[in-house]
Amino acid sequence: MEFDKNIIWWFDEFNDKLYKDANITKFNLGRKLFNKRAIRFLSIEENDVSAVIYDGKKTYYDVSIVLSPLNYRDSEAIDDIFRSDMSLAVDLVNGNFSRTLYDRLVDRNIDIFPSWSDLNYKCSCRKTKKCEHTATVLHRIMNEIIFEPSMIFTLRGYKCSDIFSLILGDPDFELSETEQRPELTIDHYEVKNSRFDVTGINPLIYYGIEIPDPDLSNVQESRLTDSRLYHGKIRDEFYGIYDSLTEILKINVKKF
């Protein structure tokens, strides 16, 4: 999805707010790490953010960020703004943080974009404050709000369910918990043993080629494990198939 730079002004506003008070070298390095997909784990639960960053060499770093929530007066003021013009709330949940909404927040002295002073953060690197690993996570958050600007409010303690509550006129409204489909859960991708049933997988659909069934007549059962030991010709056939699939995957990966 492509965006007009003028439409996503909130990204620049958030970036500039953090950049002004950042360690510039570390902040820019964090951007590079983000671009290199250094974030190996990320969890955002309202205003609590946890992540694991890989430095590209050998070390993983644990990062924790807790953003200070807005005070009660500011939250009430946001309610009043949305009640006075419900289209502002609808635009926000639809992915558009309008300038009109921002101007009204400023008029009420509500600083919705957090600064470094609004962050309670720590990193396992323990080198310095405002480290590149914390900056990496912040760049990821800024990237997320391009598509979901309502996250800015959630990170400051004004939840998306609060917005829907106003839109629907239901003070008790709560967003329902969504349940992931089984094939999307981590358990579905766990390492399988040799007894894993692959009969339902069609290689022609996934890889674009037919893969011949190997000759299993010389396969011996190991007495040490329940996996199968491939010998001689079977082993050679296996690595031949492996090499061909590797080349196919390399070609497909380049497309993305």
C-alpha cells in the first residue's frame, strides 16, 4: 500500500518529537537496525512494549518500554472533542489522523505524541540511555502508526475501545478478543518429528514442480531414535531434491 507523504503527517510529527531529544547517532543506528529486520520479537499491549533485538552478530537484547498514560483531564478532553465531531473519531479508527483532530488536541494543550521523557525504558545492553536497541523498537512503533494512527492514543492510555464506545454510544462497550486460526498459531510451526504426516502437502502447488517419491526400500529404522536413517542412493536423492528446492526458494525470495 502506498501513501501520500502529506497524508501521513503524523509519522513525521512523532519522528521529529523523538529526534529532537535523542542521541542522534544511536537514533539513526536504530533506524538501520529496524531496516535490517533486527527485531525478532515484538509485543505491544496497550502502553507496554516488549521486544528482542538481534545485533546481526551474536547477541540478542531485551528491550522494555512503558509509555506514560495521559492524565484523566486529557482523556476527558479527548472524549469532548470526539463527541463534538464524531467524524474525527471515525476517521481515526479508519486509519486517518486528521489535522483538524490534532489542532483541537493542541488547543486543549494535549501533547498526544510522546517524547523521551514520557518513556520508561530499559535495555539489557546497559551501555547508555537512549540506546540504539530502544531506538529500533521506537522506529518499529512509528512504522506501525503509519497504518494504524489510533495506536498513538492506545500507547498513551486512551484505548481503541474507548473510541468505539463513544461512536456506538455504549459506555460499557469492550472490543472482543479475537482468536487466531489454528494454522496461524506458533504451535502449527513447531518442529515436527519424523512421524509428521505430509500426505496433504502438494509440492506442485507450493514449489511449482513435481517432486518424485523417494525409494524407501533400503531405509533402515534406527534403534536410537524414532527417526529414519537414509543411506546410499536415498541420501543422494534427498540432497538432490534439497538443492533444487533451495534454488527455487532463492528465486521466489528475490521477488519480495
